[in-house]
Amino acid sequence: MVNKEEAQRLKELGNKCFQEGKYEEAVKYFSDAITNDPLDHVLYSNLSGAFASLGRFYEALESANKCISIKKDWPKGYIRKGCAEHGLRQLSNAEKTYLEGLKIDPNNKSLQDALSKVRNENMLENAQLIAHLNNIIENDPQLKSYKEENSNYPHELLNTIKSINSNPMNIRIILSTCHPKISEGVEKFFGFKFTGEGNDAEERQRQQREEEERRKKKEEEERKKKEEEEMKKQNRTPEQIQGDEHKLKGNEFYKQKKFDEALKEYEEAIQINPNDIMYHYNKAAVHIEMKNYDKAVETCLYAIENRYNFKAEFIQVAKLYDRLAISYINMKNMIWQLKLIEIISRR
């Protein structure tokens, strides 16, 4: 349950701890505040700042992303995200984040300064990276031969290493899409093998087997579904076919939020085939969307009372009770809610 007053109280305690350098306590207060008001973007921003101060940059990034998802037009969210990416040494990502923030607020001094700093560090790091990579290639006969075969090899290898530095959690995915010569260069750059060749082969075989099993299972499910649909079509009366045509039209109108048109189609379906309980269910859903809760109640009760005539399945009747409950609750009438309990207890 949202409790904004409690959230603000906890936020102030968190801010106080943050200012005093008590970052662990600040994390706790901001986390508790979010529990009381999970849609307050400022709380996620503060939590991201506290995590970053503790060097917990992955958690800082997660909180910053949540902040931005709630309020995309707030520049500080991008400052928090860029700071977390900077801490993770994802400098290219941080640069992109700060540029996104500057699109919202082009004159934001904090974003401008952060962008300038990360660009300078990125240039320096790239220069160091290139120098280190060229040294490795020149001193490794195998990698040097790759460079002689393909003059673009150092550039391709550099881009792959930068991708790994930006997304270290996805290293296996990145390497799985690389040419073997690039993968070899990556392993020699970092100084160790990420996976053994034997393990890779076994993993690929396992994945292929699982993929084949999933494909066969999906084909079998689709075959059974088609058979069931075909049997249903063969056993359907002209009234059922015509009623379903109106139901499908009603469903399309419902998706487009054209509720008057949807209601008309469902009523046509009921007129043609009054014994299909799902037509009544859909009609009740439209009344709920239109806030005609009394009509929704009337529709649900009629269908429930006639469920045996309709030869309705248990799950269909349960869905109607769900619609009935929604209607009573939205009517905010305690007498009606007690009546629902009475109706259910009689079943």
C-alpha cells in the first residue's frame, strides 16, 4: 500500500545519512521509502547515488534505469545512470547517456561537465588500449599473421574488446558471434581462455538438442490445436458460426476501445446464439469499461443463473464471478459486496 508521508519521512532520514557519509544506512532508508512509494522517481535517484558512493555500480545502474523508466524527462536520472556506467568503466555507454540527458536539458551544467570528463577519459583509455593491443599483436606470431592477412584485424579486435568492456556480463554472447581469430585475440589480450573448446562443442550440442526438442514439442502442440479447432468447426451449428463472427468483431472494437460498437456486436451475437456464456462475459466486460456497473452485474447474474442451460464449463463460470466481483467493488456499495459473498456461498 502506498504511504507517501512515510516514504518522505524515510527519504529525509536517508538524505541525512547520505550527507553524513553513512551510505549503507542511506541505502536502507531509501529502499524502505521505495517500498512505501514505488513510483517516486526521486527515491530511485537517491538510492542510485547511495549505491554509487559505496562502489556498488551495478545496483546504482539498476536504480538509475528504474528512475528513468518512471520519469524519462528528468535530467538527473541520466546523471545518475551515466555516473554508474562511468564507475563500471562503460565509458562509451556513459557518453551516450549524458548526450540523451542533454537532449532534454541542453544547458544542464552537470551533464555538460560529466560528458566532458567521460570523453577525456575515453580518449585516454582508447589510446592506452590501442597501444597495449598493438604491442600484443606485434609480439604474438599468430596474431601478427592475422594482421598481415587482414589489415583491419586490429580494428575489429579493438571493437570487440570495447564491447566486452562495456557489457562484461554478455561476454559469452559477444564471443559466440565472433570469428575464431577474433576470439583468440580477445583471450590473448585478457590473458586467459573464457571457455574450453571441448566445453564449447558440448554446449553447442546440448543447445541443438534442446532446440530440436522445443521445435518438435511446438509442432505437436500446433498439430493438436489444429485438430481440436477442426473438430469444433465440424460440430458447430450455423448459429454458433454466425455468433462467433459478431463476437470477433466485438473483440476488435473492444481492443480499439470503441465500446459502444463492441457492445452492439456482442448483443448481436447473443441474439443469434443466446446459449454461449462467453458472449455474456464479453458484454459484462464492456459494461465495466463503460462504468455501467449495474448493467454488468445484471449481465453476470443472468449468465450465472443460466449456466446449466448454457452447459458452461467451470472456468467460464469462475470468470463471470470475477467480473461480478469487479462490478460490486467499483460500485463501492458494501451491501452489494456482502450480497456477492452470499451468492458465492450458495454455489
